[in-house]
Amino acid sequence: MILCLLIVGLTACRSKNITNPEMVRDQNNQQEPATSPTPPPPENPPPPPAPCTGDAECPEGQVCREGSCRLPDPPPPECTTDSDCDEDQICVEGMCAITEPDDQTAPEIVTLDPGNGSLGVSRTSSFSVTFSEPIDPTTVNATNFLVLDAEELPVSGTLTQDGSVVTFTPSTSLGMFQNYTIRLSQDLKDLAGNSLSTVPAWSFSTADGTWEAPQEIENLPTSRVASQPALAIDPERGNIVAVWRQRDGDAPTSPSSIYANHLFMDYMDESILGNFSNEPTLLDSISGHTADPQVAFDFESGNHTVVWRATSTTTSSDYNVYATAFSLSMGTWTNQMTVDLSVGTATSPTVVMDDDDNALVVWSQMNSGASRIFINELSNLFDSFSSTGPIRLSQLGTVGNASRPQIAVSESDSNALIVWEQLAGSGATLTSNLHYNVYDNSFAGAGWEIDNRTEAVTTPRIGRDVEGDAVVVWDGDGSIYSRSYTISAGGSTTWGDVASVESNTGLASQPQIAVAPSGNAIAVWRQRDDAGTAFHIYARRYQGSGWIGDRVQIDLPTGSSSNHQITMNSDGHATAVWTQAGHVYASRFFSSTGIWQTPIQLDLALTGTASDPRVVLDEENRATAIWIQSSSVYAARLE
């Protein structure tokens, strides 16, 4: 068989023997092999090459070679290696070609959303970064794009990418007025593998929450008037307990009882988290009159103690101090305990707890013809109850009646500091012109130091930081004063000089103070305005070792205000509440801006005159307020 190959216009042929698989050779019959039929010649065979003497005589695309028009020979390769080409070229399939240079440009940030230092960022918004070029999706992860809260803990969320834009969406709503930081890693790269030129970090603050509608937290008839609410919080867990007094009957002379209601955020029964119970708990078992409930938490265990005073019968006028405690792990209240001397009427009980589940209770009680300050330490509250007192803290003799004690403990060592007011005289020397002094007692392991007078004052209030340093405020002669108390590294204590908190002409009274663990504080008080037409609520900041800035009016510009309270958390944020024109208002202060917000009315849609608001603040900046209105107890929560 003849094989012919057409190569660039040339025909080459050679012979080859091919065995036909269809050939049959019968050995016995000696048949001839079968042969394939000869194919017919093509109908239009290609014309033979045209003769020529030059390229011009050939068709377009052909050249004259050896007297015939033919296709031109392929050009020789331009290169075999890159070295055969110019400096900016490389050899590609025998041809020198210009190539794009390697991408060595690092991606840059074009825009941040939110921008660095942004305030009031939506708590449900996403955060995005726009780069100067597309980002390699394999490098977009939670390690290279990190969102941190104020405690440097990662925020849970989802990362998505669309070319040059990377977006982070939080899994849940962010905290109220919290600082957040976004950090990028150099391992975040473009498609060519170039890392970020810089490793940026930027911060922003979220917006505040919203006050929810008021909730009635007791279910007794309105004829059984409620009064004297108190409120406390475990700031780490967010658990809250409200206590109050409520009449047992409809008549104004009816005896009363002490009730409590919880709002749990961290509790073994998760079905009741986030709201006050519909059924408050009756705490006392005495048939007489009750008054002045107070409550405090042990922040370590979450347990808490309630104290109050009560008469043993409906006809008795002698009040004694009682206490009960709640175990968070067991979910039960202890039986009530008698705390005081059991002889002589007691007033103004208050309580704090240390981190060992011990409750320190102080009060004023008639003793030897005068009112004295006593303390009792309650231990083993949930086992074999014991106490170390009562111990009298104020002296007998030449000093007069002592009252209105206040106590604060140090979170670092559980030492207690107590202040009270006491008449500076007794017997026939007492006159209406005599003033009160503030005294303090402190316990530092060896015992109580008795009667260290500070200054002529009345209505003292005290706050303490985590190191045990304290600030005391009081009113005297229509002005507000303060004094600092510091503990040195060696354990010695020092009272600072008396300082004026305000120096305005209007009559000032009823100071309250809140102190953050850092030692920063805010005082609020009631003062007649410069026009002399109304009383307003003012605030001033204490930072480090002294008062800074001027007083700031925090209530509405018209109408008199009263019943002010303030609370503060470890971030230095604060919330104040008060009553004005028969309604309850709140204002929020944020340490990052140093600005008080416009007051918000809390008792919208409620009727009747509001009174006695109380407020607490947790570490997530959630505020909870309670107050009395239309003889019932209401609560509102800022979420």
C-alpha cells in the first residue's frame, strides 16, 4: 500500500506492507486473499502548483520557490530562552512577548464603616472595610479580622467578602454604649499574596438602649399601699432584687409586711430569666408594723441579705432590726433573724456583705437614754447562723444622739467604713443651734476604731472604690461638702481636707454619691436655682483626688425635682433618677463623652403621682429603676 503525506505543500510517499484483517486464507482450499476495492479518484483533484518566475506571479499568500508557487516556509523561532529576548520580554512558544510586571503593591484601606472614634453606632449594624483591591477570600477569617469588646474578648459574628469589601455581622446585638475595637492582621492579603501595608486597629462606641414600658412587680390590691422601696444588683451576674413595705390591710393604720421580687439574669431556672416575677415573696413573719427595708449582695456568691425594722405587735412603738438572706444556689430565703439589742427602738438599718457571705448590719438604737450606732456581723447565714454583736460604735457621755449611719466595704479586703451624724453635745447644753458631726468607724482586722470625728455636717453619704478609698459627702448650712478617705500601701488611713462640691447661692441639700471601682465618683444633690423659683438636680464629677468641672443641671429646665438617686458601674457610666412634676425621670451619663443625656420620662401611660425612685446599673450598662405610683410598685428596664 502506498501512503502519501502532504507537508507544507509537498507530497511524500512511501510503501508499506499492511495485512488486511479481513483476508482469509484457507489452508485446505488454498483460496486467494480478499482485496479492498480501489477508491475512485477525487472529483476535483487539487491543481498542480502553478509555474512561476517570481512571487508576483503567485496567488496571495504564496511565494515562488523552485519555479512553483507554494505556501511560504514557517519563520524560524524568534527565541528559545528568555535570554534571546529584550530585558522586558520573555520567550513564549518561540516568540518574545512583553509581560505584565509582578503585583507587589500592598492592599490599602479606603474606607471604614463605622469610622474610627464613631459614637452612637447601632447595636445591630454590620461593620465593613473597603480595600483598594480585591482580597484573597482564603485569608478572610476571624483571626485576621478580629472584633473585640471592652474587655478584649472576641465578639461572635459572621465574616463575608465581596471583592474588595469585607463585612462583619455580629451574632447578637452589641452592648449598650460599649467600646469596641476592630483589628486586622497582616495575614489578610490581596489576590497576589501581598499583605496589608499597615496593621490597623480602630474603635467605636455603640448607641444607648431604650427604656421599656413600666411593669407592675407586685400583685396586691392598690388599697394595700406600697412604700419605701429599695433595690440592689449583682453587677457581674446582672441579678436584681427589689424590696419594699406594703400594708397588710386597707386601713392607714394596718400593720405592714416586707416583700421581695427578683429579676434574674443568671439563675438555675432559665425559664424565669429577664423579668420580675408576677408573685413577690413575703419575707417577714411578724404581725406588727415594718419599715425601712434595705438589701445588699455578696458579689462573689450572688447571695444577698435584706434587713428591716419592725414592731413585735400592732400596738408596740418599739422597732427592732431583723434580717433574712437568699441563697442563689438553693433558691430559698432563710428564716428571719433578730439583729439588734431587742431593747429600745431602732431606726435606719442598713447592710452590706463581704465576699465571704458575711452580712454587716448597722443601725441607730436608743440605749441609756440616747440614740447610739450599733453594728452586728452575721455569719454562716445558710448553715449554723451566728453573730458577733451587737457592738456599739458611738460613745456615751458628752456626745448626743447618733443617727443615719452609712456603711461601705472594700472589695479588696472586706474592711468596713461607717459614717453617721451625731449631735455635738448632750443634756442641758443642747440647743437648736447645735450642729451635727459626722463620725467614722473602721475595722482593719484588730478591732473597731471608735469615734474619729470628721466635720460638722448632716445627712452623710459614702462611696468606696475597690482599693478601699472612700468619698463622703454631706450637706451643711445649705451647701454640699466632701472629704476623701485613703488607705496607704502600708495600711495607714488618712482623711483629706474638707472640699466644697458646689459654691452656688441656692440652698443645697440631700447629696447622694456613687463611686466606681476605679475611684471616680459622681455626686448629685437638690438645689434651688439661681432665680429662686424651683429646686433642680445637679451633678458633679470626682476624679482621682478632687472634683473636676462645674456642677451640671441634669433634670428638666422647668418644675421642681426631688427624690434623686444615682448608680455607677465599673466603666464609670452612671444613671440618675428623680421625680419631677409628679413623674419619674432618668438621665444617663457616659464617661467617654462626659455628657449627661436628655431626661427620659419612665412612667408614661401611668396615672397618679410617682415617688421614691431607685436605680441600679450592671456591667453591660443595663439600667433598672423601681418606684411607687398609685400605691403600687413599678419597674422599668433599659435594654
